[in-house]
Amino acid sequence: MTMKLAVIGYPLGQSKSPVIYNHWIEKYGVDAVYGPLEIAPDTFESRIRSMIDEGYGGFNITIPYKEKIIPLCAELDDTARAIGAVNTVKITDGKLFGTNTDAYGFIQNLKEETGKTDFKGKAVVLGAGGAARAVVYALKQENFDEVLILNRTRERADIIARDMDAGTDEWEKRNELLADTTLLVNTTSLGMTGQPPLDIDVSALPADAVVYDIVYKPLMTDLLKDAKNKGNQIVTGIGMLLNQARPAFELWTGIAPDMEPALRDELLK
Ligand code: ATR
């Protein structure tokens, strides 16, 4: 029987997930269909239940349902529980199993792009939204001496820091706090197409620091341009998008897809 898969969210306008999964479905000859499924908030729960009845094998979850799906899951893995959000569900015997592949996607991309597997020093994370939770969780799994969260609304940073044993400081001090930083990550929406710019001066960053922007539209954000001009290594967000999709595809199909430049290029169109 053809496996039905989807990405759910509201609104879904810009989701790149169908391009990614349909590329792999075709490439590996999997008997599956993957499509976007926009679900209005007032029908969320009933729509999920009807997906079970319709025989869906699984789905990805994007804004604004990554937390709302949790009470509907019969089981969560440790990562989803620690992050407090689910981005991938597998349905077996009518029951939802929830996981979160965002942290893996984030750190795998960092490792692939830098060629490093061992990290030291201080990581600074800008932002304290849902994306930041996955990023801080991933960084805490590595060997950084310190993970510091800076967010306009300090209270949101404090909550993540408490949950994940990280530190926080004032958003206003972001420029000076870069002086002894080894990794700077932007998880805010600032710098994204259609959003305000990220106001940061990277001149204090050490020369060997890595700058990572999880925004991929545009691929080269102003933050990354500034860092590159200064001679710092940069990591763009597109690889995180691909790397968070790989374990989801494997969970549903048993196939671990390759990373291909062609797919990466297709996503950047
Ligand atoms: P997501 O779940 O995708 O990370 P989010 O929860 O809306 O999205 O978080 C967006 C992040 O961008 C937050 O850290 C937000 O800061 P606040 O917590 O203070 O809202 C940050 N952000 C958005 N607009 C901002 C701005 N103009 N200046 C500074 N930070 C901003």
C-alpha cells in the first residue's frame, strides 16, 4: 500500500519539505506520497485523528503545531521531550510516535561544514524561540565549555537556560560578548527575507570563530556576509534543513538518504 506522508502547519506557504521528500521518494523508488497539509487551528485535533483513519504513515510538523502535537502522541523520544517540541511523527497501529530531528540537523550541518566533531569554548545563541530550544539542546550535547543565550526578551532566554543548563546575558551586550566566542548562532527571524535586519557588530569575534545562521532565505544573510568579510568561517542554514529531513525519511522508510548538491541547489531556487 502506498505510504501517505505530509507536512502539517498553518500557514504552509513556504515549506520546502515536499521538494525534499519527493526528491528522495523518487530517487529511492519508495511507494509513498508526500504533500503539504494546511490545518486550521480550530480543526487541529480532529484533522490529526482523521489522518490516522486515512492511513497516514507519518508527518512533519512545522509552525505553529510543534508543541500542540505533543498531547496527541502516545510516545515521545528523549530528544523531543527535552526540546519540548516534535517535528516528526511516525504512525504505527494508529498511535503517534513523536521525535525531533532539528537538533540533529543543526549539529550535523555544523560538523559537515566545519569538518570538526569536537567543539570547545563559548557558544553564543541569539534568540529564544522554538528553533533556539533545539539549537541549545544540540550544543549542550557537545563539549562546549559554555552555551550563552541572548534574547531581546530576557525571560524567554532564562527559561531555556534553566531547562537546559545554559547561561544568559543581556541582548544589548551582544557585540561585546563576542570577544571570546568560538561559535555564534543566529536563531532569530532577523535577517530573513521580509524581516528586519539583525543589528550586530561582529568585529570583536576572534578570527577562528565560526558564525552559523539558521536562516536560509536569503542563504547569505548580512550576518554571514559580515563574518565572511572579516575572515571568519561561516555555516549557512540550508544544510540544517536537509539534515533534519534525513532522519525523518529514514524513520518512515528505513532508507538513509544521501546528501546531494543537486537537491541543495534545487532548494535554493
Ligand atoms: P521560532 O520558534 O521560529 O524560533 P519565535 O518563537 O517567533 O520563532 O522566535 C523568534 C525569535 O526572534 C525570538 O527570539 C525573538 O525575540 P523575542 O523573544 O524577544 O520576541 C526574536 N526576534 C524577533 N524579532 C526581533 C527583533 N526585532 N529584535 C530582536 N529579536 C527579535
